[in-house]
Amino acid sequence: MIQYKKCEAGDEKWVIEIVKQFRNQTISTQKAKDLVNNKNIWIYIAYDNDIVCGYTLSYILERMDCDSNMLMIYHCFVNDSYWHQHIGQTLMEMVLEQAHQMHYTFLITQDTNEAANGLYQKLGGQLHNENKNVYYWYGLSKPKI
């Protein structure tokens, strides 16, 4: 049975598993602990026993022009073998419910990702009124494109 939760102190094992499974990398227990203890980082997971089925990663960004912050949803991934079970939708609903008091919430996805765009629109997401390009700046660890 798939269960859902927001990661908090003590959930380092889940973060380590997310990075291993979805990013094909390893992180230290201390790095995972720092992530789950950071009040400006929200990690929600869907899990089935010891398997992470999906997750969202979001960052609270402080604004300088008003009292309410904004939320950037950085990742929303579901393991291929768990597709079509509304896991991504449930995770996003959990994030959006907690984010309702933010000034606004946003994410960036490829316009060719039809499944993601369909989900975000279904959840009430709106495209920006202006067509804007997204630029990337990479530091020392520039990915191979």
C-alpha cells in the first residue's frame, strides 16, 4: 500500500534513497540530515514498504518586496513502475496545500513534457502571461548535455 509523508528529522534514509534511485548518486547521512532539517526545503515522498515510488522537492524563496515568500517546486518525479497511480498528483496536492499561504508557487518544466504539463494544468497551474525563455548558469559541475 502506497503511503505519503513530508520528510522531517529522522527521515534521512528516505532522502539517501531518493538520491540513489532517482539521481543515481550517493550522499552522506549528514547531507541528508541537513536537507531534512532545513525549514526552507520541503521533501514529500510516496513509498511502498521500503521503496520510494515518487517524491517532490521544493524550496521556499524569501521575497524582499512583501511579507509572503514564494515556493519553487524543483522536482516532481515518480518511478516508472508506479506511473498511472495518481502518485504525482497526490504529492503535488500535498505541496500545494501547504503552499497556499505563499505569495505564489511556481515550477519550470519542458513544454514537450505533455504528462507533466497536463498534471500541472489539472491542478490549477497557469502558464505565465508572457512567453519567457529560461536561462541556466552552471558552476563547476556543469552537466553533460
